[in-house]
Amino acid sequence: MDAYDPGTLPALLAGEPPYRLRQVRSWLARGIDDPAGMTDLPQELRERLGARLAPAPRVLRISTADGGLTRKVLLECGGGEAVESVLMLYPRTSGRAARATVCISTQAGCALGCPFCATGQAGFRRQLTVGEILRQVTVMQRLLAAGEAAVPGAVDHVTNVVFMGMGEPLANLDATVAAVRWLVDQAGLGLSARSITVSTVGLVPGIRRLTGLGLPITLAVSLHAPDDRLRDDLVPVNRQHPLAELLEACRGYRAATGRRLTFEYVLIDGVNAAMGQARALAALVGDMGCHVNLIPMNPTPAVPWTAPPVPAQRAFAGVLERAGVPTTIRRNRGGDIDAACGQLYASYAVASGKVLPAAVGAAERVSAVAADADRR
Ligand code: SF4
């Protein structure tokens, strides 16, 4: 049984005094999910919980980059799977409080096949459970509390969570929603909803369900192309939910939550990074009360794409800024430890000779669409 599943602990602790539930939840929030370590519980209860709850996953690897500011953890899950999560520390500055942000995965692999994405190239393996999603946060909480990730000016607990690792969160919607609820629950991690970001490539039914949750979490929507023709190939789910439908759902989210939207746009040289495409993007989102995050393409093992040169990235951002769209160019954290979405798994897969299906032929197909768009 999964300790983080909303019904599990109340069922297992039925008949115990109410404070037992609070005790167990408090241990989980501190990253102690093996009942043997819950030292204020009676031995008999620890053993009973230990026999019923799924074992805590082993940490397979911890890598460090950026002078200790970035940590990547590879966690073992059931069935021989492994998931990756990244802790990014932002020490206090004169204008901003310190933060510790965890980027987590919601699926082992992904079925949506975006060809620029290392996770998409590796295909879908299975959904993660709510416990497997949340343990990626609590393992970081434990590292921070133990001082194992300490750097000067940093906090000792998780302050922000972004659902931007492997997988499409809204394709594992029930587990994602349960995880968000635990993160904001005072009996869980007690985070502010505003400190949680859920990303999506545009699964409109999921956006509508998030809209109905009534929680002001930040929605980050991956656009990656300013028109349906190119987006159909760069983000294949666009064929089911084209841009007009997606942007209408985004407007609904903004109206219901009051939250500013974030649009993600990976910059790929020769594909979607031309000045005309910047103007088209500005026209598309200029009235949406949004922020655009430009992500220079991180090379993946299986496609030949790269980011445009830095001056071209700045020029693209400049077009958006002049159109009144606040824009940032994201600095890739932990590039030397494969910290971008799915890259650790993809490196393993390529090294061990696995086929990455979404990559096959995708680069040629998308480049042809982009060249055609340039000519028109
Ligand atoms: S970008 Fe996101 S949705 Fe697309 S393949 Fe990668 S993980 Fe899946």
C-alpha cells in the first residue's frame, strides 16, 4: 500500500488514537517513509505498518553540479524503474528570499513523443504512483534537513515544487492532483499553492480539471511553436488539441485562478527560432497576461538539434519584450549532469543500445516543416 495515497493511512490506523495519524504524516513530511525510523510509534505499530506499506525506494545515485547548487537524484521505483528529480538551490539575494526548488517526474518515460525531448525519445513505460511522485520531494527534504545539501545562504527545506521532470503530469492526472493536494495540505508539506508549478504540453481536459481545483498553482504550458503546422510535429498532441483550443483553456485557467500563465518555448536553431516566428509567438500570446520562458535546446543523444547562438536567443527574446511580453531565457541548471528533462535516462538508454522511438526520423520531418514555413 502507498502511504501517500489519501485513503491508506486512515485505513491502516483505524482504531489507533487520532494523534498516530499526525505522527506518521509528520514523519512522511520530513522524508522518513520507512516505519522502522518513526521512533515515536510503538514497535508493534512500526512492524505492522512496515509489513503493509510499499518499501521506500532506494536512492541509486546522487550527482552534484553548479558548485553544490544543483543535485540530481535517481530513485529506484518498483518493477525495475528509476525516476529522476532535481533539487535547485537559490541562495538569498538582496531582492529575494532563498528558495529550494525540486523538479519532479510523474511518469516513467512519456507516451507523447515530442521529438526534441529525451524522455519522449525513450517512450512510455508506466505511470508513477502518488507515493513515487511525492518521494522525489521528501527525499530532497531529508537531504536538506540533514545538511547534506547545505550551501551558504540556502534554506534547509523545500520551498517550491515544479512538475517538469519526466512525463506529462496531466497524462497522470489523478496522481498529479493527489500529489498537489498533499503538497499544499498542512498535514502534508504545507506549501503555498503559489509555490507549485505544473507543466503540460497542452492536454486540454487536464487543464480544465486543474481549473476546477480552485488552487492558484502556476500553470506552465509548453508551446514550442507559434503555429499548428509546426506544432503538430514538435508537440504531436497538438493534433488532438490545437492551439486555439489550448489557448482558450489557458484563458479559462487564468480567469479562474488569477495566476499569470507561463509559456515554455524550447529554442531550436533552424526550426522554431527565426525572427518571424518570434513575431508570430508575440502575436499569439501578447494579450494573455503571460510570461514566456525561452529554453535553449539542450542536446539530446538522438537528434541533431542545437540551440541558436546566444545573440540570436537574445534577439528572439527582444522581439517578445518589445511586444510587451515579459520574457526570460532560462539558464540550464546542471548541464554537466544531464539535468534537463529525461536526459539522465536517455543517456543510459543510448549507452545501453536501446532504441529511442520518437527520435527516429523526427528531426528530418520537423526540419522540413520549418524550412517550408521559412519559405512561405
Ligand atoms: S516534452 Fe514532456 S510531453 Fe513531450 S515527450 Fe517530453 S516529457 Fe513527454
